[in-house]
Amino acid sequence: MTRLKLLERLKTLQQMPPHVKRDITTVSAMLSTEALARHVELCEIAAGVPPMADGRAESGPVRASLRA
């Protein structure tokens, strides 16, 4: 996924209840694309939404573990 798509996804996740009162976007300026992808993945897990891959939601259950 491109950096732009990751940032758009992060902006969407920012509006979800688990993240509304937290700033999850500012850190993105300091992250590499790979680290940003991981950050987005962890934010998706915290929000309880299916992870995105190439701009589409992946099928299957959301992973429960935050460990790599």
C-alpha cells in the first residue's frame, strides 16, 4: 500500500471511537513507510476493523494479538 493510502486510512481510523480522544496521526511524519504500515495495522486492530491490503479490506477475522 502506498504511503498516501496509509495516511488516508489512518485519517479514517482517527475518527473511530477508540482513537477519537487520541492523536494517532502526528507520529506518521516520523515513521518510515514500513513503520507506518505497522502503525496503521495496530490502530485497525485496536479499532476492531479488518486490516486493509491494497486499499481493500482483507477477509477473515481480525487478529487479536498486538505482538508481531
